[in-house]
Amino acid sequence: MITLKISDATYNECVHFLINEAELLDEGRLREWSELLTEDIHYEIPVRITKDRKSGKGFSSNSWHMNENRATLMQRIRRLETNYAFAEDPPSRTRHFITNIRVTEGDDLNEVKVKSNLLLYRSRFDQYTHHLISAERHDVLRKIDGNWKLAKRIVFLDQTTLGTQNLAIFL
């Protein structure tokens, strides 16, 4: 692996990418969000399990809330655009808070690894209750034709049991 120091410009581009992505997701602009994904995207949210320290990190290696590629992500988006996406009709109101962004060199020259913390606020209907989802995201961003694209995302949830009725949104 070639070791490169991440420049301030690259770091700022990655931060801008994450902020723009959060805005697209919060505004429900999922088709535009899908344009930020590579053709070989891998998007997963493994199920967190409670384990003692000696038994591992506490995430299942064979069970996921989401384990998606581009085709299945696009299928989810198309479904959300229909009248049959009952879990998201009316749509959730979300706010993605992205913090603690760390950028390091990737495995290839045109890639970087980005870790960030996520706090997602979600409300539904006219209820006064809301849900919070907290997680750490491990992303791989790839520069294609001068633009960063999301090539891989693993979302490590802080909760073992989600307090929300469904996970029909993207983290």
C-alpha cells in the first residue's frame, strides 16, 4: 500500500461530500443521492449484538439491517417513490448530524477511508415523539471523473435494539 498524507483540500472535499449527502437524504432527494454512489457500492448495517469483550466487537457477521448493492439500493428508492411504501408514507422527517470526521488514505490511489459519527433525528406524522439513531460510519470514497462517490459504507449502530418502528431510511 502506498502511504499518502491526506491534504487539507482532500479532507475539505470529503467533509463537503458528507454534508451534501446529508442534505439530499434529509430533503428526500433519493434519486440525486443515488448519483453519489459507485456502480459497485456496498452498503451494510450489521446487527449489533451484546457480547463480552473477549468475544469480539459485538456485531453479527451474518445478520444485517441492510446488506445492499447498487441494484437493491435502487430497488428501495423506486419502492419509496410508489404509493405502496407504507412505512414511509407520509415520509419521515430526518436530520443527519455528521461529526468527528476522520479521513485517511485508501487502499487505492483514487480512494480515501472516511470515518464519521452520525446522529439521526427522526420524527413521523404529527406526533410529539421522535427517535434518535446514533452510529459510527466507515466509508470508502472513490474519486471518479473528478467527483467523490460513495463506494462502501458500513454503519455500526450504537443501539442493540432500535427504538424506531422500521429502518426504511438511509443512514
